[in-house]
Amino acid sequence: MNTTGRPGRPRPNLTIILIVVAAAFFGASAGMIARHITGVTHMSMRQLLAPAFEGRRQFCVLALGEDNTGDPRKDIRGRSDTIMVAAVDLDNNVIRAVSIPRDTRCVIPGRDYYDKINAAYPLGGCDLSRRAAEDLLGIPIQYYVKTNVEGLKRTVDMLGGVEIDIEKDMHYRDRRGGLYIDLRKGYRHLDGDKALQYVRFRHDAMGDIWRIQRQQKFMRAIARRMFVPENLPRLPEVVEEIRSNMETNMTAKDLLILARSGEKIHPDDIEMETLPGEARSIGGISYWVVPESEARAAVDRLMKFTGNGLPPAASGVKPTVEVLNGAGVSGVAARAADMLKRSGYMVMSTGNAQRFDYSQSEIRSRIGTTAEVRAIATAMRCTEISEIPRQSSTDADVTIIVGKDFNR
């Protein structure tokens, strides 16, 4: 089972991490943020003269999100519930990322038995997590950045909330863990508390894997929200909130350069996948088991640097989809959605099209005519693919309007 996800739209910590110094990974108005970083970090002359990233122009960053909301003891490490590695190519203004499910089975350095990768952080902090991710992916990871969940609600509220198309009703209650989720399907404006609920929900068929894709969806939404005109004056305060919840081995100058380079990168140009694998119970413990060959293929696509930096974007990344009933036949959208889910696509929503007279199915893509979009068209026996711009009404990469010709 391969459940990769195209960058499209992140558990709260990944959002904060990938905003790292706000425009670092998402661009737009980075100059304003960079000036604020300079003001609050008070770089020494030695830092100013030292080359950023020790002279590197290509490097990898481990992003960790710590969630200790269910533990009243704030002086101990929580769980690294968000784990992601980003490959950054400063010369070509390219960033690609791989999300690592927290239950990924691996051998943590210094131990001779298998464990879940998120056990590395409470055992040895950021550095042990970095080494575990290096061993798993087979690549050097030079830097890390870790945040906790505390600042998420405040950050979202500072931005005036965020718009999210919630793909289904989400209800869950865990009194012991302090987790209460009560969200209704539909396009919603979420405050900080509701946003935290959305990115923490994992009680569906694919568990942590679909939560990662929701995190990616949320990450895009909050990045867009940060740079609306009314929020630009608030960005210095937002950056300071993020910095107060951050631990990193990058210098102030590193962060400054990363922020400035980010203004050249559009959020929709950042490729992101989930490390492929399958959920499996071993010895009564649930793991995400990653075949070595599939992990190597994902790393080669996204993380390996060539002499010219990161290689050209590769196809094979599954887009997110919404499925609309355009045939007027009861249940046809649900059947098409089930077929796509079995093939590893994340169906963000189903519903009715504006009319029911579609004789043939239609594919409307917001990411161009990629190989994966063509694969969807083949599965739907559709010969026409329309390329359309992104709209605020949906965060899905592809809209499928199911016509009367669909019969499965």
C-alpha cells in the first residue's frame, strides 16, 4: 500500500516548523520577516561574517513537532508526533520534503532492536532523532528545528483564523489525553482551538497517514493566510511567537538567509510526499513498515542532490481529489471515491456537482496534466483533462465530476 501525498495542503507542530521564521519555506514578504529576525536576534560580528549554513548551498533539515499536551509535566520531552525532512536547494530555489509517519519501524542508533522512530526524541532529543532519520533515509541531515504545540493556537488566532475545507465530520474525546475534537464537514473558518483539533484528528481508516495529509493541507492554508494584506503588519509578532517555541542548530544568519530565499518559492511549488509503506502489527505493536526499495525511490526523487542541486520534479506523487456526482445517480460519487481510496489517493470530499447532465466524466486539475492526473483519467475512462486555477472553495488538487458513463 503506497500512500504518498502531493504537496497540497499539516498535527500542529509541522505548520509552525514549516513556517520556520515564517517565509522561510513559504515565501512572500520574506524581506519584512528577515528584517524582524535581524532585529530580535542581535547577531554578533562573528555570526555576520561567518558563511551561512557553513558554506553549504544544498542541505537537509529535520523538522520535529513535539506534542506534550497530554502530560502535565512540562520539564520532560514529549513525543515527536510530527517528523519531516526537507531538502533545500538555495541556488535553484527548490524545497522538497518527505513526511515520516511517527510509527515508522526502524532501529534507533545505539540500540539493537526495532522501535518506532518517534521514540528517538524522548530518548535522545533532536540529535538522536536526526541520526535515526539519517539511517532510515540513507542521506546526511545537517540541521534540525523542533517546535512544540503550545504556540499553534496563539499563532492561528493572531492571524485571525484560517479557512479549511473539512473533508468529513470529526468527533473524538480523550479526557485522559486532554483531546476533544468536534468538527463538522464543510468549508469552515477555524480559530486556534478548532485548527488544533483538525490537525490532531487521526481516527479514520488510514490513521496517521491521512492525518499527515491533513497537516499538509493545513500548512498550505495557514501559509496563504499569513500573507493576506491585513496580516502583513502582524508578521513580526507571529515570527516572535514561532521563535519562542523553537529549538534549532541553525544560526540566526542561517534563518535569515532561509527566510530571504523563501520569497522566491511559491507554496504550491513545494513538493511533499509521505514515506511509502504499510501499516502492520508486529508482536502486537502497530508499525508503519517501509520497504527499503520504496524508501530509496522516494528519497532519490525528492532528497538526493546532483551536481546541479535537486533533480527536476518527478511524477508519481498522488494528488488530493474531490469527487462530485454529475450523473444524478445515487451513490456514484461514493463508488468512484472508494475506487480512488483503494489506489492510495486521499479523497478530501464528495458531493454533488452543480448539475446532473454530465454524460461523460470530467477531470479538472489545478496542478497541470501530470502523470498521476493522467492515471486518474485512465481509471475514470476519461479522455479530457481541463487545467483550472486554484480557488478558495476547495483545497483539492483535482476535481472529478462523475458522469453517466461511470459504471463500477
